[in-house]
Amino acid sequence: MQFELTGRADHGCGSDPATARADLGGTREALSEWSPLSRLSQAQREKVDAALDELVQRLTLVATVGEPRGMV
């Protein structure tokens, strides 16, 4: 999304605004299907929490690799 909004991925073709709209539309659709955490059982909330913890750990590794290369 960052590259679409800044125009860095466009390379002159002018498709970045349409790509950004499509990305946002897909995100909106995915989020509309989620249940609020208040509707989940304790076991389901714990499963979500564990999955998010794992995701954060993985993203930290990506940032650690990307930062010295100027990618972050």
C-alpha cells in the first residue's frame, strides 16, 4: 500500500490509485466478516491472541532484516 500511495510502484502506468482502491476494498470486505472480540469465547480469544503474538514475532524478524538494507 505504501508504494501505491507514494507512486513508487507506478512506473508511469497510472494504475496506482485503482490498485490502492482495490486493496482497501479487499481489506474492508475481509474485516466486515470478522466477529467482534466480545462475541468470542475465552478459548477463541486466546487463540487469536496467540496467532497475533506469532505474527508480531515474524514481522519483527522482517524489520530486523530489512532495516540495515534500507527497506524499512
